[in-house]
Amino acid sequence: MLRLSKPRLGHFKEEDTPKPRESKPASHQDILPSDCKKRRTEHRATSPQQPGRILEANFPHLYWILCVAYCIDLILEDIFKVRVFKETSCKAIELIGFIYGSSGVLNMLRNFTKGVELLRPGKTRFATTFITLGRIHLQKANIRKMFTSENWTTSKWAKEVKGKKCERTVLSPAFWNHVVYALKVSGPLVCVLRLVNNEKKLAMGYIYEVMDRAKETNANSFNGNEEKYKHIFEIIDARWSVQLHHPLHAARYFLNPEFFLSKQDEN
């Protein structure tokens, strides 16, 4: 089953939304408890939703939702905790660290990549990991050429422990297979992350649709082999149900004419 639980009219029950107090609207002294410093400290270690729930409970016309980009980044973080992806990203980081940690090795690689860099920062930590894996994969042939060239094998770095370890990584077919696996899994989610980080276009009315498309893209990239993406879907759904499945997203999705206005209606 690919699709997320899209909203239906009446899908959100009354108990899903915090009920306002019957008393007059609370002031900021009412909202923040006396042990404010303690609560703030606890908040860093527990759920970031608690302050929003307090606000919604006290102000009936206020809606509070988590940042979608933050939630997507948490999904990517959960995915890269899976052993195969964690080990792959760690090996890639070690490779990048070794290359960029020595000007001699970096200049040697640049001769093979024609100056193309392997490292480029992204919007978030895990987006940067994805971009780095993607750039390593694109330069796979050139990286392998460098580590099998005479310039490398006769260099002092080839005799170092870290150099030998990176050489084994680059020449390992399993490493490159896992890089492709990680890119297939995380790529669609990074596309969603780019959409919600785009300041030129409001993304709220598209969250439900793009998340569904991300899951469908994942499934199609593995030719419907559920064993390859089943656990990834479980990770996505766990975050979706708790943090992104919100009446405000549902309302904006229903009011998006791009999904609910037919071509005939437009004419």
C-alpha cells in the first residue's frame, strides 16, 4: 500500500484538536508555567509539539504545526540510522575527509575530475549527505581511476592506513551498490525538502500530494520489490502520522485547485 492516509471530510475527529479553555483568553503568564526554565530544558529533550499544544489549548483560533522541512529532515535522519545507510554514509564521509584533508590527494583527484568538487553543502545535514553521495556516484569512474593510477599507488598516501582503507572502499562493488540504494531511498524525500524550502512558492497545499509521489517514486525505483522499501515506508509513516497529519494541511490540500479543479471547470 503506497499512499499515505490522505484526509477525508470528517476524517479529523473533534478530539484530535485540543479544546480551548472556557475562561477568557490566557495571557503569556498563563501559558508559561512558573518553572519556565525547567520546562524549556525538558522541551529540548522531549517533544517539540508541547509548546504548540499549549498555545492551541489557550487560543482557539490559533493553529500550530511543526516545520515541514524539519519533519522531512527527521525522516532522513531516521533512514540514515538504518545500518546499511549509516555504514555507507560513514564510509563516504571518511573518503571525503581523507581527500579534502590533504591538498596533495585533493589536487590529484581534481586532475581526474577536471576540477569537479565532491563536497557541496545542502540546506540541512542529511540533505548534504545525499548531495555528497550523489556527487561521489557521478564521479565514480574518475575516483576509481585515481585510486588505481600510478600516481596514487606510488604516492606516500597509498601507504597510509587511512589511504589503504579508502582505496578498499572505492574498489568495493558493495559500497557503490549501497550508494545507489541510499540515493534511491532518500532522493524523493530530498526533492520534497527542496519544495518546502522554496520561498517563491507556498508548499502547504502540496504536502499530501508530494509525499505520496515520493513514496510512489521509491516503490517504482525498486520495481515494486516491497522488501527493498517496506521499512522505509514504515519510517515515513511513523513521522507522518505524528507530525505532519494535521487538519491545516488537510484543509489547504482540499482548497488547492490544482488537484480538485478539472480542466473542464477551468474553461
